[in-house]
Amino acid sequence: MVRHSAFWAWFVTVTVVVDENTQAIVAMAWARAYGLDDDAFSGAEGAQRRTLIADGDEIVAIELLGRTVLVGAPWALDEAVEYTDEALLSVPGLLDLAKGHSPRGTSVEALLYADDYLSAPGLSEAEVTADPEAVAELLPRCAPDDVRGLALTEHEHLFVLLDEGERPTAAAAYSTQHGILADLSFVGAIDTRGTGAVEIAAAVAMHDALDAGLIPQLRLGIDDDHVAALALGFARLGVISRVTVEQ
């Protein structure tokens, strides 16, 4: 059985590197998600270029590799010309843009990606289960803020890490997004913080995704602690912000 504390000591030494090919694939995935040309997000960093798409009851801004795509209704696209990219990628900016249209559900998330396997000793020995009951047992032992919005059991692939006594200590799950990305979520019990349990669960899910030819993706709150993500080899490549509105 894996000893979590030994893993934590190893994980914190991981160097974050995402190669240019991975960046290009991520950019292509997001471009295709909105029906854009594959090179919509390519170009020099800081190019500050925008592509405007009229669509739906949401305003969504995606900044990736120096370019910004804005998705929204015609009125939003017209008014957005007065806003900087930085404003559109912030909660205050989106709320100001959407005022008068009952804005709600605003969020800003960092987009992080990893493209390599972790080679920590004993990782292959980690005991995991996909039993939803194990998740039900785990979640009450996690911080409410960590659990909110996770919906682990709604993902296509679930991995719950068990300790030597078969007790769940952490969980990770992912679903395929845009046919290329593995949108990953993970959570750990409060009483296992600092042991590396959540990093182990996440690494197991990452390896499964990489085996399937997918690029692991994390979407984390812009102000959240990203230490665990960096330890797992994730690098931030962009930001996505969104707000739901009435037309």
C-alpha cells in the first residue's frame, strides 16, 4: 500500500513544463469548441486580438496564448468594444457589461494543463475504486468549499483512493471535453491534508487520461490555491470568465 506522506515529499519537487505542441493542441480544442478556425488562438503572446461570436444566454470570455475570444449576444458584443480584455476576464468587468440584463452565476477560472506522466515510486500500487458509495463516504469529510460544484460522480471516469483500511481518502474524476481534453476535478479529506493523498488520486486520473490520448485540464478559481496543481505538473495557459444573462 502506498504511504501518502512519502508521495507528498516527492510531488512538491515536480517542475512545471508544458511543451509547445501541447499548447497548440489545447488552443485547437478550444477553437473547435466555438466553431473557429484551428489557429484562432495562435499567435504571439500579448497580441490582444479578439474574435466575437453572437451566441446564447451567456457571456463568455476566453483568453488563451495571448488571444481573447468573446462569446455573447449581439448587444453584449457591441458594448464590449469599450472594455479591455482584462476587464472582460474579471467579475467586476463582466457584471458591469451585463448590468441591466440580470447577470448571475459569474465565475473566473484559470485554465491549467499537463502533458507528462509522474514517475513517483509506488504510484502504480495505489488502490482505487470507482464505487460511487466511496465518494458518498468521502465528501462529508472534505471542506465544503472544496466540494461545491465538483459533481464527481457525473464525470465519465472516477478514481477514489483508499487507505490501508479501505477507507476513502481522496478522489479524482474526469470527462472528455472537445474530444481532446480531460477536464479533471479532485478533492481530498480534511484529515489527509499534507499527506499527498489528493495528489495521488489526481495523478492516477491524469495517467488514465494520458493513456487515452487526452490532455489533462484543470479549471480552478483564479484566486484559489494552485499549489497542488503545480506540484502535479500543470501550467496555466489561460483564463475563462462567464456570466449568465437575460436577453
